[in-house]
Amino acid sequence: MRFALRSFATVVSGFLILAGCGRMLPDFPPPPPGTSWPAAPSRTEAPLVGGLVDSPLDGGTRSAVIRESAELSQCVAQLTAARVTFRPVPDKGDPQACGLVSGGVLGADYGTIARMTPGDVEMTCRTALAVSIWRRQSLEPAAREILGSDVVQIDHFGAYACRNVNNGGASNRISAHAQAMALDVSGVRLRDGRRITLTNDWYGDTHEARFLRRIRDDACRIFGTVLSPDYNAVHRDHLHLEATDTRFCR
């Protein structure tokens, strides 16, 4: 028994000596001159989940769209986190005339019910980000609230078209469509079978008209320029949603 106690005391003493020696070990050597060790990760940091696409609209949404789409990689990260399909494509054409820069193909949004028709639309990533926010934070909830049904299809006339504003007309100014920075939405189809269009439902005090005006007004908080039938006859059948550094809504 005395032998066992002596052995235990010896082990404990050795452990204390080693522990004491441990306190005397030197710290990590300093980094090379002109450099520094990277900062420890913050415990408050979290992966991007949903991000901007899943954030409710507020006074800073439009600025956030511009900020988060300044770099293509960050814009794609926002869409990917929200389960929006977007396939980047190489830059092409003339950015001052007809072309596509920092763009790709917007496919299905697997975080929503509605699908765009036609699908796989080529546009800038900024436009894709703005459209995805508008779809989730305005169009779908407004349809459920005002029309009592889900949107299952978004009908549009496309994004890219190499032309001047107003389809040529008297203007020599290049259209935002010439750089795939705008989408023309003509209406929606609901789960209950109804079809809502700008042509037939914009005017009046019906539920359909209130729905269309709501999603136009919300779009003005997301896009740089939004044009509706209230603007001119050229836009009598669609909402022009333009993701540019502009500020006009009508």
C-alpha cells in the first residue's frame, strides 16, 4: 500500500513539474517584419444564407442591390445562397452599345413557386439580383395578399434587345435592353388559373389593378428605373424594370 501511495505521489509531482515547465515555454515567434498574423475569426460571423434576396424591402434595398452587384462574384454568391440559378457567361459585345458585361443566364429560383416564361433569360447579374428580390419580396406575397392565390408563372418579353429606347422611335439613346440591364414583365398566371396582364388589368379599382400597382411601386424600391402604363403608350402592356444607376419611377 505504501508503495502504491509513493508511486502516485511521484506521478503527481512529475505532472506538476511538467505543468510548471509548460508555463515557461515561449510564445509563438513574432511574424516576419512588415506582416501580421491573420485576425481570429469572429464568433458573430455566419455564412451567407438567403442574404439580400430573402431580406424584406426597406429604404436601403436599391442601394444594397447596387453594392452587392458591384463585383460579379459577390452578386453570384448572393443568388446562389438564395437558391437562384444563375450561370455566368463571358463578357461580349460593346459595353457602350450592344453587349453584355458581368452577366449570365437567369434560370429557376428554387426558393419560390413562380417560374419565368420564357425561362433561361440572359441578363446582367445586377438585373438578376433585383428581379429575384422583387419576385420574392413583392410579387409573390402581394398576389397571396391581394388576389388570394400563388403566382406560378411570370410572363415577360425578355431582357436583351439591341435597340434604342422606345424601340427606336425618335430617340438615338441606347436602351438599357441593349446591355441586358432591363426586363419587361407583361403579367402573371395564378395557381387558380387566372391570368393577370398589364394590358387588361392595369386601370380601375379592381383587385387585379391594385396588385399590379403594388408590384410597380415595390419595384421602384429595388430597380433604378421602372416604367408602367402610367408613363406612356409604349409601356401600356408591360412593366419595364431597369437595374441601372438611375432614379425614375412612373
